[in-house]
Amino acid sequence: MAFNDLLLRTINGEKTERPPVWFMRQAGRYMEEYRAIRKKVSFLELCKTPDLCTEVTLQPIEAFGFDNAILFSDILIPIEPMGIQLDFNPAPVIANPIRTMADADKLRELDPEKDVPFVMETVRKLVKALDVPLIGFSGAPFTLACYMVEGSGSKNFENIKTLIHTDPETYRIMMEKLTSSTLKYLQAQIDNGAHVVQMFDTWAGVVSPYDYEKYIFPYVEHIANNLKGAPLIYFAKDSFSFYDTIGKLNCAGMGVDWKATLKDADERLSKGKFVLQGNFDPVLLFGSKEAIKETAEKIIAEGKDLKGHIFNLGHGILPPTPRENVEYLVKIVKGEA
Ligand code: CP3
């Protein structure tokens, strides 16, 4: 089959016949094919086995006809070789959180080809196997730091916020190591063939706009300014209140969650500068067909007035999502339903 380059044309700002469609976390537990593999191996083993990662990445492409694949891995995989003891249960748990300067000093910078060769092998296998573009990805430095410092997910993020505001030097050293590691990690995925990369800043929205601008954005900016050879999409969840800052970023695509319309997002970011990606509420996939179609059509219509639009959810797909609704939403975007 001919290579489907719809995502690449869209992210490069060309006008296209329809938006490309993919879903964050499109490979995962909502698919029985994925659950069958997870019965045999742990999540970490899966992430470290290129043949299985390749298989799982392909599952949603084959099942639903998404316009691109996303590498199967996890944002936390590269922090293990940096010195973090990581487990998934299924949520991430870290046995040795970073709390002091001595902890931050011990963190090793990532050497991607040496430390996570299985990720690079998966990228190469996927690029050979796919007839759609491959999106590589990483966590953004602050989101990785949240897990490193909190030791798990968190409600109030008090450990990382306290660190920033009592020991900014320790925070800075940790963030500089995470920033150079993330830059090398994304660059290595591009060098191994990833067509586009996405940086997930899931927890950016837990801080104030003042702190976002001072303690998070400069590190993101450094990565965006130094990546070479493929377009970058930055996705910061719950970040509408600091879109004026994010709008200064030097990248091609911006992920938008479901809490703003695409039109408002574009205006507040920096009108017409970015291709926007989003922004269907993942929980709406539990709704009726009529409800799904109504919102999807509004999003598609707003997308037409943008520099470009990549149809996606506003956050990852949830494990109990009904498969037939995924199928239905993809068909709507493709003009087949
Ligand atoms: O999108 C894809 O299909 C690629 C795979 C992917 C995973 N995680 C697989 C995964 C991607 C892109 C991620 C990113 C990720 N991981 C983020 C950023 C995006 C987001 O959702 O905000 C974050 C914050 C993580 C950290 C993480 N990993 C959490 C919080 C969890 C547990 C929560 C949950 O969903 O249960 C994971 C585990 C994880 N990562 C699973 C998968 C398929 C479930 C593991 C299992 O099979 O048991």
C-alpha cells in the first residue's frame, strides 16, 4: 500500500482533504489484543521487548485505520537508566524519589543508544513495518520531574512544589539533566526514523502561570529550539491559562485538551502559528453515537479555520472505552459515518 502521508502534510502546514486522526494512548488496555499480550508479560517487560512493542503499536492501526502510529513505550522508561527505581502497578511507583541535592547529583544523563537500545530498535522495526508515519515521544522535563520527586502520581504535588520553592538549585540540577536527556532521547528517535515527535507535559497545569513561565517553560523551550530533523508537537494538559507563554514556543504542533475550543486555543496561543491537535473529551467516548457525532463535527468544523488540524482526543483514551465507539469516531473523521 502507498505510504499515507496525511499527518506529515498537515503538520507541515499544507491544506489537506481532511484532518488526520490518531488517539493518545491508542495502543492499550481498551483493546483485547493488547490485554492478551499483557497476560503473558509485565508492562516493563513489554516495553523492553522490541518485537512485542512493534506488535502492540500496530494493533490499533490494523483495527481502526488510524493515520499514524505512536511508538509503544512509556514516558518513564528513560528515567530508569538515569538511576530511578521504577515499577508499574499499573500506575508508576518509584522506590527512590529525588528530594535532596545529593539525590539530584546522582542522576545520570541518558545515553539513548546505550541505555534504551530496545526503544531505538522498536523505532527502526516500526519504520520498516508501517505504511503510516510514526510519532516518537517523551515526557517533558517537568512531568518527568513530578514522578521523580513525588515517587508516584499525586493530588497536590506538594513535594515538587516545595522543592522548587525551598531548594531551587536542586530543582535546577534535576531539570537540566532531564532536559539534556530528553533532547537526546527525542533526537535519537528522530535519527532512527521517527517522522514526528510529541512531548507530553501532563502535569504542567498543576502550577501557576508565574511558575510555569519561570520553572517549566525555559526547559521546554531549550528542547524545542535544539531538536533537528522532524516536527515537534507539545502537549501540556490544563494549560489554557498560560497559552500566552506557550505560544512563544518554536514548534510545529500544539496539543489541546478539551477544556477550550480550538478557536479560543488558537487565538490565545498565537493566532495561526501552530497546527493544533485535539481535542475530543476522551470520556465522551462513553456517550451515545449522536453525542459523539455532534461534538466531533463541531471540532472538525473549527479545525478547518486553523493553520492545520490533527484530530485527536484531549487526553489519553481510557481503558473501559467501548471499541465500537472508537471505530465510529475514526469513521466520522474520515467522512465514512
Ligand atoms: O499512546 C500510546 O499508545 C503509546 C504508549 C504510551 C503509554 N504511556 C503506554 C502505557 C504513551 C504515549 C504513554 C505516555 C504516558 N505515560 C504519559 C503521558 C500521557 C498521559 O496519559 O498523560 C504519562 C503521564 C505516563 C505515565 C503512566 N504510565 C501512568 C500514569 C500509567 C498508569 C495509568 C494507567 O493508565 O493505568 C502508565 C502505564 C501505562 N503506560 C500503560 C500503558 C498502555 C498501562 C500499563 C498496563 O498495561 O498495565
